[in-house]
Amino acid sequence: MDLEAESIYRHQEEGEVLVLGIDRQYESYDTAADEGVTTGIVVRYAREWDGYGAMPGAATAAPLYEFVAATGEKIREFERITMTDE
């Protein structure tokens, strides 16, 4: 399954969730050498959101393989509110 950021999925335990991104998680990282010790890939997601994105404190992360195993197909894309000068 290919997960897409900025999309809403149905999760078996969490219900509808907004996928915020897929990131590499590091145990340690040396910025001078631009390398680190990775602990795996995680999915950042939110249980609650509004038109601007995740609500404060609603974002969490789960290991990619666990998240994919508990997630169904994409329900819809997230429709972000955009501000205009008008």
C-alpha cells in the first residue's frame, strides 16, 4: 500500500486519521556529518484536525509497517483551507 501525506485514511483502531507525513526516525544524528543512526520509518498522523491541519496535541507517530497493517484504503484527500487577500 502506498500512503500519501495530506490524505485521510480509515484506521482499524483510530477511525479516520489524517496522514501528515512519512519520516525516517533517528536514534542519533550528527548534523556536521549529515548522517545518523536510524531506528526505522514512521508515519505521522493526526486523530483530530480542522481545515488548517492537525489540532495541537493530536499528532502522533507509529511504525510504518504497523500503521499500514491497520489501515484501509484512502478515503479522500485533505482539503486545506487557503487564505486569500480578497
